[in-house]
Amino acid sequence: MSMNTIQGQLFKSMLVSGSNHLSNHHHEIDALNVFPVPDGDTGTNMNLTFSAGVKEASALKSEHIGEITKVLSKGLLMGARGNSGVILSQIFRGFFQSVESKKEISALDFSEAFVKGTDIAYKAVMRPVEGTILTVLRESSKDTFEYVSKQHIVSIEDTLDFMIKRAKVSLENTPNLLPILKEVGVVDSGAAGYVAILEGFKMAIEGNVAVLNETNQEFEGVQSRIENEEFGYCTEFIIKLSDTVIKNFSESDLRDQLARMGDSLVVVQDDDLVKVHVHTIRPGDALNLGQRYGEFIKLKVENMQEQHEHLSVIQATQVKKKYALIAVAAGDGIQALFKEYRVDTVISGGQTMNPSTEDFISAIKQLNAEHIFIFPNNSNIILAAQQAESLLEDQDIRVIPTKTIPQGLSACIMFNPEVDVKENIHEMTEAYHHVKTGSVTIAIKDSSIDGLQISENDYMGILDKHIVVNSPDKMKTIKDLLEKGVSEEDGLITLIIGEDAIASETDEIVAYIEKTYKNCELEIQMGNQPVYPYIFGIE
Amino acid sequence: MSIDKATEFGNIKISAEAIATLAGGVVTECYGVVGMASQKLLKDGLAELLGKENYSKGIVVRETNKQLEIDLYIIIGFGIKISEVVLEVQKKVKYVLEKTLDTKFKSINIYVQGVRVIS
């Protein structure tokens, strides 16, 4: 049977078919998503958008196409999700404007409406990016309109056939227009979604309206309801029927009453127990009704909107990264510095406050990465990190045994997400071995270490693990420490200023270093670390 | 204000102006955004629509506590779901800037200065 016009009834089933066909393929479309941001949600967004619009449109009693598309366009606007969803809403806004006054539409009207849709869709962006849904829409609509205009009589089937063929050619060409697609070896995801909708339309014209795949059905059902903010609570309870009720209890009566409150209804009776599951916006009413029949054995009410949002948060974080970095540091300046160097998690700790193995494990569990590098940045913490490594056997964890902050920083700088684990370890190890660390702190008691007699309140200069100088004079300690630490091959001194540093002293140190070590570049970082007013990285 | 980096070959400085221009270019490709606007509203409460060469006037790059922030003053087309457009702009700008500059941005703030009817 060939048709020359589309009536309201058919148009609605085209929409439903388009929506179902898109929904059945949305996972594949998600997988194509690399532009504008590779977050793999295009299919899902388009599906949610289109099904929101179609749901509104198909609920409409009218069979006037102008009215149907009006409701569709409104529904799409309100339900728009993501970039592709917004574009979709604009296409059908234009479509609506073109067929507004028409009760039924011919092939020419149909193809013209898409041309108008193209116009509107293009107007909403200053610099359209080609190689996307916009390109496929424009090329297929324009050519189809020209094709239809030239024929005397053309059936709807032929029109859609032509449009889909043209759209597919255009879709295949998207990688040639948008380099990122070619690089990854995919076609544009939004455009693929658009083609899926057109294919759904065609299936309806041919008399086989696309049906939702079983696996998608429940998921889709929940999603589209949430879109409309109806039936917001998943309500479940089990009632033990009281003796008086049990004789006259009718499962179908209860079901009928609950059906008025919501949907996704399940009522099951087993002897004196009745289990009820319903999605409703007024869970209280459902519970009141249930209570009339007997006592609750179990109750559960969950906000599906929240769940849904929570779910999307989890999904967003569940994209597995190749690498993640964990560093241990104290002082907000140093912590920020590590973050800047692409460290994902900075565990607070250092001298005198060592993080536990448990701290490492919980940090590791929050990260979702194939390989995790840990920078303990203190010799006392390396062990805890290594324990975490041995406890979590199914996770690839590499502890880079950095003993000081400067070592950790220079190892992090060498991290390269593009190369493999082995090379990273090699580069990072090489980097931190080259760094000498000097630090200055105050002695809290008299002692004799490394052949030095140290009195209480003396300043001590520590080079890597050893106390090398001490003096009651802070500046002298620093100068002597630098003298021992800096050799001729060194070219960079990093000064990390602690929370106890005094500005005037800092200035003095900076001036001294600049004057004395002319061959070295000086880098100053606000570390705000406790205990050590100054830490020097020398390399 | 600028992004400073050092590589083994030398130092790199990327100015706020350069970042703003880059961000401006990205915004023009964002679906639903039909223009950039000035930050200050004119006397009658309307935002000045900026010409192409002035896009960076509608963009402010800031550094607070060593973290980069960017403000974008935009105009959105009528009949488009603003909340989605804004979210997509934030996502895309953040993605492109972080990818091309290899630097983290703490926040991408969007100010919708107007809605324009597109006929």
C-alpha cells in the first residue's frame, strides 16, 4: 500500500516507532560519543529527550498534525537533555512551525518541514560545527525536498526511503568533516541518533512499528516517568491481612484502587500476605490504603528522582581512567601543588602525622583507574603505602618510594599518561633520585646525632636523611645547609615556604640564594607546610 | 594573570587574553548560544551584544588561590532549554580549555545576559 499523505494517527505511530527504535539503539549511540565532550551520553540524552516529547504527543487526543507537533515540540523543549537533545528540540520546533496549520501532511509538506527544522536548528548557534547531526539534517532535508519537489506524485515511503539513504551517506561522511571522529574512527553520535529516529519513522510507515526491546523496557519506563516528575517514589510494602479482611479480600480490588495512584503496579497475594509495588507521587496514600487491609510486615519508599541523580553521578565517575595518582602531603600549598601536577588524591599527612594503611585503601577505592601510583613523600609512610598495595591484590598499585616532598613533586612532574607503566616508573624514579632535599627545623631537645652535638632550640639543617648542620642561628643553618647541598651540577633550587616562615627571613634567603647560586634557577612555592619553615629541593 | 609553565626547553606563558579568546571561540560553537554580551548591563537593563572582534570582553579569566576561574557572559536563543545549553557550554569549555592548555580550571561560570528571539 502506498500512501501520499500522513494522517494524525499514523504520525503518532511514527513518533512512537522513532522513539522506540532510538531507545533500542541508544547504547550503541552512546559508544560513538566523542564530540563535543567524550562523555558517552549522546544516545541516552537523545533517547530521554525524544521519548519525553513523544510521550506527550501520543497522549494527545487530537489527530491534527499541527496540534500533535505543537505538543511534541513543547515536550521536546521541556525534556531536552544534553547538546543533542537541545538540537533535536529545535529541529522539531521548526518542523512544527512549518506544519502548524495542517491537519494532515503530504510528502512535500513532510520534506519541507525538515528544511524548516534545519533553518531553525542552524539559527541557534553562531558557528555551527560541521560533521554533526546538523550536517546530516541539512544535507538529507535539502536533497529530499528537491527530490520531492521534482516529482509529480511521490509516496511517503519513497520520500522517507530517499531521506534515510541520503542521511546515511551524510552520516558516513561525518568523519571527513570533523577530524576528531576520524581520529577515533567513529561516525557522529548525534547524527547516528537522528538516523535511528528516521528509520523508526519508516518502520511505522511500513506497518511494523518498532517495539522496545525487553531489556530496555523497564529502564526506559522509569526514565521517562522521572522526566515528567510523576510517580516519583518507588513504594513497596508487604501486608499481613487481618482475619476479618482475609475472607473478603480481593486482589483485583486492591489493584484497581492502587492503579489510580500510580503505575508499575504489582500486587501479589500468597495466603495471608500481600506484596505491593507501585510508583506513585503520593506514597502516603498508598500506605494508608494498604493499612486498611492489615498490618505492614515490611515497608520501603524510595525517591526515584534522587536515585536517578545518584545513579548518574556514579556513572559519571565510573569511567575507568588508565592512571590515577595518590600523594601524601601536609600544608594546603603543597597539596594544591600536587593537584596541579595531576595528582588525583592528596592524603593529608607527613612528618609526625602518618596516614594509615586504611587511609590509603579508602583513597584507592574511591579512584577508578587501571594503575595507581602512590607517592608517600616520607620514609615513615612508605611502609603503610606498601601494605595497602599488598592488601588490594586485584588492583595494580605501584608505590614510588619518594621520601621527601621535593622528590614527590619532581616524580609527579615526570608522570606521562601517554606512556606505559614501566616507562613511567623508570622516568619517575630517575627524576626523584636526582633531587636532594634540604629542610630546616628546630631541635626540641639536646641530643647527639650523626656526630653533631645539638642543643635544645638549635636549628638543624637536614639533607635528605641526615642532619648535616646545626646552629643557634637560623640564617647560618640555612646557608650552611645550602653550601653542603648545592653542587656544581645543580641547576634548580625550589624553595617551599612553610606556615611558620617569616616574610623578612624569606626575603633574605631569596636574596642570598640569588646572589650566591647564580647558576641555579630559583623557584618559590607557598607550601604552608607545618614543622619545616623551609624545604629546599635541589636538582 | 597568566598560566606559567616550564618545560625542559624553556618557559611558557599563556596570557589571560589568549585564554579568553580561546574560550570565546569555543563558546561560539556551543549549540544554543547566539551571542556574547558585555558584563555590564546598559542603563535600560539590556546587555550589549558584542561583535565578533570583541568576544573577549564578555569573558573574564581570573586566578584565585592559584586556581583558574572563567566567567562567560552569553546570550541564548529563544525557545531553547537554557539549563541544558548552559550545562553543555560549561562542559565543553572546560573540556576544550583543559585539553588544549593542559591546565585545570576550577570553575566555568556562566552568566546568561539575555535571550534573543531568532526569527
